[in-house]
Amino acid sequence: MTDDDLSNHLHAWRAWCRRPDLALGYPSTAAGIRYSNGQDFDAMVDWLDDRIALAVDAAVADLPVNERIAVRCAVLDGPRVWRFREPLEIVYGRARESLKIRLRAKGIE
């Protein structure tokens, strides 16, 4: 996975986290209704984007605490009330490398 691919996935994750139609990231349809053959191409692409965003969300949640907070500060513009022993850029860079490995293990390129 390249840096550009990871940046695209993180950008999609940011948009997914900020969607108003997903309260706490829960889907808006019943659990058993996920896909139907009648969907158009755009709906299928949206569905795939949601699945990738969920995988990114899980990978971020699995990071060590300082790296998880660094990603949320850098990508989601979260509040910077956490003090790092290292500069944020170093912790975020380490988190990006770890995310590449974790997402590749989940089958996301």
C-alpha cells in the first residue's frame, strides 16, 4: 500500500466518521439487508466505501493509544489535549506505517 492509498483511505474514513446519517457509525438499514441485485453502481461503490471505512476504523481502534490519538488528531482534527513525549508528526508517521500493515492484513490495498 502506498502513502497515497493510505491517505485516500483515511480521507474516506474521515468523511464516514462525519456523516450525519450514521449515528455512532451504525448502519441505517436492518442487519439482514445489506445488498440487493437491484442496486445501481453508485450504491454498490458507496457500500464498498462504507466497508473500507469500517476496516480503517477497526485498524485505528487496534493501534496503541498514543498512535490512535495521533491519527484522530491529524485526520479528524480532534482536540489536542493529549501530550506526547515525541512530536505528533513522529507518532503519526509511526501510526501510518502500522495502519498500512494492519489494512494489508485485512485485505485492503
